[in-house]
Amino acid sequence: MNMRILAVGAHPDDLEILCAGSLAKYAARGDRVFMAISTNGEVGSPRLPKEEIARIREREARASAAIIGAELHWLGYPDEFLYDNESTRHRYIDLIRETRPDVVITHDPLHDYHPDHLTTGQILWNIRVMTTVPNIKTKHPPCEKIPALYFMDTIAGINFSPEEYVDITATIETKRRMLAAHASQAEWLKDQYNMSYIEFMEICSGFRGLQAGVRFAECFRRSVTFPATSERLLP
Ligand SMILES: [Zn+2]
């Protein structure tokens, strides 16, 4: 039976760096993949004004999602200023109710480096059960079941203890193309962090592959909270 997968990143390009190889694997085997992005990435340029870089980044994110036939959900919160409050919780509950995933993949709410990453992961953890609760009303009807929640690797793998690996050797080229769709970030990441983002991704995927005994891998942690299932849902 085909599954429905929702991956939620804080910024346009996070999913490409951290889990796109796995998303490409899901898509290739016929699963339905949704990609959602919390913020509009509007600080990601050393020279373009906010509105302009946000527009460019949405276009880039849509081009990347299209490579694997994923449906993109652009939430559009301000970059660097995402908060866990009643309004954002309702928005993410409705995102889950609209996409009705079996599996949600998002940031680790404890160990990543960026507040928008932590907040995205924390909101999804907070609302996971609420998606099924009829008395919490949003635009779409409540889900029948609570989705399984996986946390993807942190940026550069810092402080992340992998529990499950996905061999992405067969999809690394797709992952590279998806990340390359975020062309505006080549300049920003070079300027801000002095790094080549494609090379950065390849080193991280190669290092996780080394740990897993394959050429390239991505890694995850299952959020095991009540009500939990032991079924493996990664591709
Ligand atoms: Zn990010």
C-alpha cells in the first residue's frame, strides 16, 4: 500500500540538505510526498531586499519539489521569527489535516542549531495528537489516525544520535539536483558561512553513509511517544 509522507523544513533548502534523498526514494516507489516550509527564507541574501529574496526562494522550492513530483506547501512565516503559539499550532494542525500523512519528517526540536528549526520540530511534536481531535476546529476535518513522527539529522550532524539510516546512494543525484534548485543560496551560504552548500551536503551524506556501511545515507530518530507504533516507516 502506498504511503503519504509530509516533510516539514524551517527554511527553503533544509529538506534538500537533510532528507531529500529519502523523499526521492519514497516518491520513486510510488508514495505521495508533500514538502512544507515554515518560513519564507527572506534573510537568505547578502544584497536582495526581503520581499525579493522570499519570492525567489519560493520559486526555487517549487522547482525542487517538482523534481520528485512532491506537492509544496509554503507557510510563509517570517524567517528567524517563527513562534509556537495558538495561531501557528492551528496552522500546522490544518497542514496535517490537509495532507493526511502516515509519516511526518521534521527537525529535531532539541538538538538543531537554529531557532526556526527547533520551533518547527517542537510545534509538530506538540500538535501531533491534536490533529485527530474533533473539538479543535480548522479548515480541514480531523485525521483518523495520528501520524508517526521522525526527526531528521541536524545541520552538520552536530549533537544528533542517529537511530535509523536510509541508504540514499541511488537517489544522491536527485538530492543534488533538488539542492541545486536553490541557486540563490550558493551566494548566501558562501557569504555567511564560507561554505559550498552542495559540497557540504555531500560530505554529510557521505559521513552518514560511512556509518551505515553504504556510500551515501540520511539518518533519523523516531519520536517514540504515546501512542507509538514499532513499524518501520522509512523507505
Ligand atoms: Zn534552516
